[in-house]
Amino acid sequence: IKQLIESRDGLFSPQIQKVFVEELSLYPVGSYVKLNNGAIGRVIETNKLHVFKPVIELLFDGNGERDTKGSVIHLSESNVLNITQALSVKDLPAT
């Protein structure tokens, strides 16, 4: 998806790219991500207007401590936070 968005070679029209990206999110619901502040969360909602900025439920703070408050971050509303890495379940800290 990232290559499709970044490609400028005209394989697909911008309208086709938009439809494709809307249907297949870079960070699908249920996937785990690490933020630039070290926090880890689970994607709970995609954002069709900002595909790189989904809604995240925090699981661990930047120090690796479990977030028990159920904190939710709308990345599209933050100019500071962004996703640095997609994670798998095995990458999550032990609880």
C-alpha cells in the first residue's frame, strides 16, 4: 500500500489508488503498532482521510507499563505522535 501511495509512475489513476487504500488499510483494525514515543497500541479504527493516522487503543506506555485506563488516541488529531513500526503479537511486552 505504501508503495502504491508513493508511486508516481502512473500505473493507476489517483481515483483507483484512493479506492484501493480505503478498502485495504495500511494499519487494519486489530493490528499492533509502536508510536514514536515508545507506546504500543492496537488499531481500533481506520481513518479514510488520513490512512497513516488510525485510532489507537493504548496497551503499553512509553516505559513498557501496561495502560489500564483504556486510553484512546486519535492520531489524526496529534501533530506529535505517529506510527514508527507495525508489530506482531510476539513483539508485545510480556505481561
